[in-house]
Amino acid sequence: MIVAFGSPAIAESAPAPAPLPSATATVTPGNSTATPSAGPSDPAHVTPAPTDTAPPQPGPATPAVPSEPAGSPARAEVAAEANAALSAGAQAIQDRWQGLGAATGTLGAAKAPATCGLKDGGCLQDFANGTIAWTATTGTQPVKGNILARWSALNGVDGKMGYPTNPETCGLPQGGCYQDYQGGAIIWSPATGAQPTWGPTRARWGTLNFVDGPMRYPTGDVTCGLPKGGCYQDYQGGAIIWSPATGAQPSWGATRMRWATLNFVNGPMGYPTNAETCGLPRGGCYQDYEGGAIIWSPASGAHPTWGAIRTRWAALNFVDGPMGYPTGAETCGLTQGGCYQDYQGGAIIWSPSTGAHPTWGATRREWGARNFDRGSLGFPTGSETCSGDQCVQFYQYGKLSWSPQTGIGYSLYPSSYCESLNRGATRYPGGTSRVSFAVAENYPSTRISFVNCLRQNGSYVTEWSTTGFDGESGFARPGVASGPTSNKYSPTGSFTVTDAFGLGNPGTALNYLTLNPYSRWGGRLNSNYNKYFESSSDIFPDENMWYYATRRSGDYRQGAVINYNRAPDSPITMNAGFAIFLHANPVPTWGCISLSESDVVRYLRTAAPGDRLIMGVGSDVFL
């Protein structure tokens, strides 16, 4: 199917093999001046002339000759020269007509005498089946049939084609014919009709072996008026596009179809700067454009590459590198104004603040599972790097690591904890004016990062941060009860804080319990389980809070109750865990979170009922 350049459908053709591409696109300067061509002259085009039945077209009338004063010698001389020219042109046409069989030949009987005094001193004479044109430089050339009709539509000798320079030549593929003119050639076939070719597009078509090459026959005239002064001509096999900056370049097949979906020269690719080049790995081809390139392979199809992502792909050795072929176009609309492009080997992701970086393999899969750029890690800030079998990739807010022995490791910078709330990248709710995090790097780590986040003007900011400890066994997995204190697990989740305790209120807005020698916390499976009560008895596993407050380490001198397995967060479940506190004495605990006493006091002085504490291992706390 043949369609005009710029229409939704595109001509198909198989691209010819060519050398591999360089690492950067090469733009070939064009020539903005159309150079007249004498037309195809290879031996394959010299065949007997065809018999056409198209009606002849009349030639132009003889123009008026400027007058001279009667009797002037100059007028006499000019008249004599004109008569000689008229006589020579008319006689040459007469001789050629006779050589073609006169009235019984291919042109038939004369319709009128020869008309001379035309452009360049030429003559024309119309016959029943055609026309003969003559000038002193081009000789006498017959024109007939469909080619004559097209030439006449182009204004004959006064148009861009000028005078014919040889007779019509037939015997081309698909029953085609052509005739050369001063300005180019007119080519005809039964399927495409008669079409003119001229200038840089014709010259480029010639380098592609005319009708014997991939473009085959033209299907329309050269059309100009494109952006930047460009022109194009459609062919059975595609189109040739020219601009002053890029020269004339062919486009065909799958790369042309993809270019069409990008709005041809009006889209991001602009003009082609060279022909399609094949011979890439796995049968691939590419074509360079002002705005990038379109790359095709049988497995991946045709896709454009441009800008910073293409530059990064080039640095990775194009299709010969780890990314392979693109499998889609660049897609934008990510967070922070970012874009990405998928490849066989992964993807390249770009944002204004981080630049373009590739992601692949296990780290990419983990990043994807965490919602890509919308997750807690944000955009990559560099490529994956490996040392031996240990690999790591850094992101805006953290990093991913991988090794065959340990698999994937996730780490979020503590400075990014509060930002994860703003990005909706936590697995547990915040929502209150102050949210704190107690986060360990992995299981069964006992060391935590403690970060206090304060909401200001609708966004959370880091108020202060420190380090501390969780249970001696680390954190229990999400949804798993911490169980009896003897298990020494800290629970994972998001919990409110409403009550505090200690030896004296440091100025907290929480409900404060001043401890005394009878202060206990229920651990036995009875009505006091996971509640404060007072008793003179000291029966394990109830906790003697006075003892822990007054002993040398001062664990409970100041603390806050984390509402795990208790109201208002949930009903109490027997044996699911009790006495989960934030308290002093920074050492691994039997399930609580411990900080220095000064940090506990700092926390209490700013805490308000309903504040939340999100706690657990980072990979299970953040998205």
C-alpha cells in the first residue's frame, strides 16, 4: 500500500544491510540548491519506447516579437536570425517526425504547424498522439501518453522540468517508463502513474538505485513547505525527506511507521539525518534523526530514543551493552518530573535532580516491588556497582544491596524517614501531628534509629533523631505477636502513645503515672494482664515498675507506654505480649524500645496523647 508522507499509513520495505552505528548520531549536511539531473542513464533503462494511448496536449502559442522601426537594419538582421531559427527548429521537428513514421507512425498526423520562439529559442509541434519538442541544446524529443500529460500539468517547457533531453524509455520493472528532462525526470508505471522527480530527493533516489532499489517508484510529486524549509517525496517503498540542514534521507519500513506515530518532522525526532542502517546484533536496524534515533529489532519492534536517556544508553554501549534494545518509548509523568524508558535488560530512569541511571536485575525487581520512584527510595542516583559478588545501588533516600549469599538488602536513610510520610511510602499509618520511628536495619538487629517527625504546614519534617535499642531477639515479623517477655521480641507496627510514667513528671502532656513502691504492670494471664495496677505482691511475670525505676540503671525513671496489645489501639489478647515501653537505659531489652534518659525526657516533653510510634525493620516499615 502506498500512502503520502505525513499520512497515518506508511509504505513497507525491507531495509538494506549497512555498517554498525557509531556511539553518536551523525548529521549529514544537506544542499539547499536543487541541481538539475539528466535522469537515469544506466543500461537497464535503455529499452524500446512504449505505445501509449493518452490524448496529446497542445503546445503554447508563439509569443509576440518586439517591433523595430520600419526599414531598420537591426530589425532586418533580427528577423533573418529568427527566421533561420524557426526554420531550423521546424525542420528538425519535421525530420524527427518523418523518422518516426510520419502520419502513420507513433505520433500520427500533425495537428498544427510548429510553434517556435519559445523559452530558450525552442519549438513545439503537436501531433495526433503526442508532441515533439526542440531546442538547439536538447535536440528533438518526442513526448507522448501519460508522461506528456504529466509534463503538461507541470507547465511544459515553462515549468520546473524544462525540455525533454531524450525520448521516453520503457522496460523498467513492473512495466514502467521514464523520460529525462532538463530539470529531472518523469517516471511512470501502471501502479503509480506518471510522477516527476527532481533536485536533492531525486539525487538521493539515484544513490538508492532508482526503481530497482528499496524505494521503487515515486507515488507523488516533491512536496515542500515542511518546517525548516523541508521537502519530501513519497515512494512505493517509503519516502525521501530533505531539509537544508540534514540533506535528503530515505525512510521506510518499521522505523518509518514508528516515526509516523511521533508526528514525522513535526514531532520530537525532527528530520532523519541518514538512511536506516542494519547489521546490529540479533538482526536489528536503526535510523538517526535530529532529535535522536529509532531502533528496531525483530524481538523488540521499533522505538525512539532521545535526550538524556539516550545519552546514558550510549554510555552503556547501546544494543551491545547490558540494556539491549529499547522495548518502548520514553515515558514521562513520574514524580518529580521524571521519565523512564524500558529496555530488554531493564530500564533507564531520569529526573531533573538525579539525572539518568539504569536499573536492572534483582535491585530493579526490589525497587519495583517498592513502587519505583513513588516508593520510599525515590529515584536512583547512580548505576548499580559491584565489588566481587557484592552489589549496591544508591537512591535519593536510601540504597539497595544484593549478593548471592544474602539476597536483597534494603536501607532507608534515617534523614528520609519523615519524607516517607510525605510520600505515602510507609506501610503503617502516621496521620498525627507528631510521628516517631524506631527502625532497625535488618533481622535480628537490636540497634535502632529513632527519629521524631513533626508536621508543619502540611508536611512532616525531622524534629530530632538519635539511636537506641529494641529487643534482644530483634523485631518480630509483621503480624506476629511479640509474645511473652521471655521471647525478647519487640513488636512491629504503628502504635499510639497516651500514657507516661516515672519518678516525676518532666512536663509531658501525656497522662503521667508517678511510680511508687506498689507500682506493677500485669504479666500474669488474669484481669491485670498488660495493665498498670498497684500491689504489695511481687509475683513474676508481673513487672515491679518501682524496682526498675529505682535500680542503678534507672530503666523506668522515665518512660512512655506503647499501646501494643491494649486500648485504645486494640483489645488485649492474652499472652500476645505486654509491658512494651519506651524507656531509659540504652541497651537491648526484653521487647521495649530504649533510649538515653535525656532522649526519653526530650520525647516526653513534646509528646501529646495520640502521637504515634512506628517501629520495626526498615524493609517491613517502608514501601
